[in-house]
Amino acid sequence: MRQARILLSAGIVGLVFAVAPTLAAETTGVFLPSSTESYSLNAVKRAFLSRKWNVVHADDSSVTGALQHRGVDAKLTIYRQENGLSYRCECSRERKVRKIGGRWSTVTDYDYLPDNWIENLKRDTLSFSSHPASRPTAQSPPSSIEMRLLKLDDLRDRGLITEQEYRDARSKVLDEI
């Protein structure tokens, strides 16, 4: 259930009435539809990290990221369903508005959905996934040690490298620090 802050103003008196508590609206939708292969939640995690989101939870069925940027407070959970990957977004946005009389006030939109952020994460998830159709044509070297470690985790999780190969490669990456 969505609860929103209600503000009423009474002209000169400046009476303000607020209903509390205020919660961000929850929006759900299809993140990536199912295909012949399943999408990797590790690719979702990598997409979050590459976009500077904080990964606050990750397990076999979902990944949750949080980001506060330019007045937007977003918590996005990507979870596995039979029809592919879906999302649940709890977001709000604070913005300044000019009130009657010229004063500025902060208003919070509790039904704000950062569509462009979700689209960027979809695109990045596809590029990090193991789908041949979405794999970039030229493999660029990882931009950070963290990304290289995530790639090693993904290879091990998919069974493409052994545990010993994983440990050896991981120690080489960590030696570069």
C-alpha cells in the first residue's frame, strides 16, 4: 500500500498539514523477459557495481541495489521469475519548487521511477551476461580489480573454471593491488 505526504497551505497564515509516515511508492515490472538461456544474477550485480550502485543484498534468487543521486533515493531489487527477471523499485525524488510569495520549498515525489537508470542497468546486464547475441564483439580489459574479481566469480559459478584455477587467478589479481 502506498502512503504519500499531503501538504495543504492556507494562504497568508501558512498553515501546513502533513500526513506521516511517508514511504516511497513501490513499482514493479519486467526487467528482462525469459529466453532460451537464463540471465545471470551475477551479471545484474556487475551492472549495479559498474553504475556505482551499492549492492545491499545478493543471493541465488535476487540482487538489490541502492543509490542516492541528485535528490533521488532509489532501492531496486531484480529477482528471478519463471518469465525472466523482474524488478521492484522503491524510489522517491526531492525537488525544489517556488511557492506563492517567491519562497522555495522542497517537495518529495514518492511515485518517481528512474526509467533511464533501469534502462541503463538492463543494457549493462545484457552486456555482462553470457548470451552470445548480447556479448560485445570486442572484449575490453576489465576497468578495475573489482570487475575482474566479479568476472572470476561468474566463471567459477558457471563451472567454466575449476576451484584451483579460480584461486590461482584471484591471487594474481590481488597481487596487483
